[in-house]
Amino acid sequence: MEAESTPWIRANISRCLYLILLVAVCVIPFALGQRATTKQSAVATLSADDDPAGGTWSVTGSLNTARNLHTATLLPNGTVLVAGGIDTDLNALDSAELYDPASGTWTFTGSLNTARIGHRATLLPNGMVLVTGGDDTGLHALDSAELYDPASGTWTVTDSLSIGRSGHSATLLSNGMVLVAAGFDSDLNVSASAELYDPASGTWTATGSLNSARDAHTANLLPNGMVLAAGGFDSSFVAFANAELYDPASGTWTATGNLNNARDAHTATLLPNGTVLVSGGIIGFNAFASAELYDPASGTWSFTGSLNTARFDHTATLLTNGMVLVAAGESSKEVSFPGHPDRAPSWSGSVPDAGCCFIFPVASAELYTPEPAPTPTPTPTPCTGRCSPTPRPRSTPHPRPTPLPRP
């Protein structure tokens, strides 16, 4: 019996930072949290005073089903498709629902062919949505892929990935192909490999590997056609603060600037002004409410307004009105143990903050409003050649009083 349970335990350990909900009362997250906490000490932290007065967050309607490790995709009609994920009973979901920004409400649509967790979804140029990989309820990495048709609300199977992947990234490139990169493979290893999906043929081909094998990272297409991959964690379960760029022309990756906070299971959204919004995530026991912006022009990061709810394994979707919808995911709640100021009952080793945390899925959602661009001050046109002096304003003449007639 013990031998049979070993693969299951290893699978949970290897996925704990983004499938942390599958473990009861933070036992495995505690073991890994010690390593992440050490790493965090060398990373800049965010305090409430660091939040600028810029971008803000507001609450909107909740989903019908609490879920995390799902996907969210903006459809051509302005609605948002949320698909799959894991529910409160620890089961992979095949259900999907649609968010209407006009009413702020959610309705169910057609279900996936395969229930999946930690998969990725990409809107294709033809209006279809490509869903790739993920895990099933038994934590087996999936190599399957399927397409959602918004017109019919149904899903159909397409060609499979070269390997099973979960926690990977999927990015639509300027040429219409989809870049799928890294994540966990079928052998429970953090991968650095990448491959390309061609919607025209429905097939996959290999491309250059990342410099760092990573999982639970984000990847965004930048205005210059390159792809920014940021954060995630490595094969030692340490959260990354680094990032790298993929060049579709050469199929190669190069390093770029670091995040302010090391984080994984976060989201990254390309805003209309060309910057990238990174929100939430987790390291050790700490779910983040912080958010920051990446400027591709300078390769630098800066903080923006914080979420109302600290969360990870959530989704973030740019809406047609320029706002960003953040939906569901997981949050953490600290729990103290009376009588055990520095140790949890039956556990060995110290416990940070005199207790531990429970991780739970949330159904809440909120909207990010970017800070408006400052209105430029008009610059006076310089005078060239012979310039006429600016005319002085004439004073209004005062009327003389009319003399009274003599008696």
C-alpha cells in the first residue's frame, strides 16, 4: 500500500505551489514554504504605504461555481469564457461559464470534453478558443487539446501536444501560431521545452527551449512581437523573480529585468498602453494582493494599486473597455494555534507567524481600472524670423459724466 501511494505523494509535492488546495491543512505547503520563505528574504516586499494612487480595483458579480486553476478568455463579442479548474470537492471540472460585462453576471455554457486543471486557453484569429493540457483529478498531465466554438457553445478535439503539460503558458503570436512553453511534463519534471500550434493545420512543432525550466509562470505577447515570460517556480520549488523574452523570428529566449516580488501562480495582462499588469500570486504561505506594471520600453517594473482580495491561481482578462477582470482563484487565511506560540500541534519545526494558513477557493471577482495617462501640457510654438509683439489688451474707456444744466 505504501509503495502504491508513493507516486501520488510525489505528484502532490511537485505540484504543491499551484495545486496547493489538494493538500489537507497545509502539510505539504508547510514543508515547501520553509524554502520559499528563505528565498523571499532577499526579495523586496510591498507594504501598504508603497501603493501608488494609480490603478484601482472594484468588486463585480461572482461565478456560479467556485473554482481555481481555470482559464478565462475574452471572446469577440465582449463576453469572457471561464473553463475547467478544480472545485471545493477537489475534483477537476469540465464545466464552463460566460461573464457579461454589461450586467456583471455569469451563465453556464457547453462543457469541455475532458475535465482539466492547470490548463491554458488561447483565443485564435478565427474566433475559436484553443484549450491545451492540464491535469485530471488524478494529477496526470494531459497532452490533449480541444477547441471551443462561441457560435454553438460546444467543444471539439484537436491534435494533441507532443508531451503532457500542466501549469504551462500559451501565447498567440503575431503570425497566428500559438506558443506553448514550459510547465510540468508527464514525468512530473519542470520543463523548459516549448512548441508551436498551427491553427491552419491543427498540428504542433518544436521550437527553442527557455533558459530556465519553470512552472506556474505567465507569458504575454508584447507590441514588438516578442513574448515576455515572467515568474513561476523552478524544479527546486523556489519562486522566480526573473523573466525572459522569446523571439519568434529566431525561436530563441533571452533574459530581461527582474520582478519586484518573486511570485508564481500569478497573472499577467497586456494593457492598451503597452505595459503589462502582473497581479496576485504566492510565495510560501503568502498569497499576494500586490500588483505591478512592466514597461517593455525600459524593461523595468513598478508597483500599482493592490487587489481587494489576495489571490493566486486566478485569471485576469482585458475587457473591451480597457478594464481588467480578475476572477476566482485561491486565497489564504492565517490560523493560530492557542498554546503553541511557535509550533503547530503534531508538526516538527517552527511555523511562521505562530500558525499556518488554510488555502481555499474563492468565487469573487474584481475589476482593475488603469491609471489614465496624464494630459500633456501644450508647448508654445517658438517664434522664428520677425515676430510681431503680443498686442497689449486695451483698457475699457470710462464714460465722462454728463454735466447738469445751469439754472
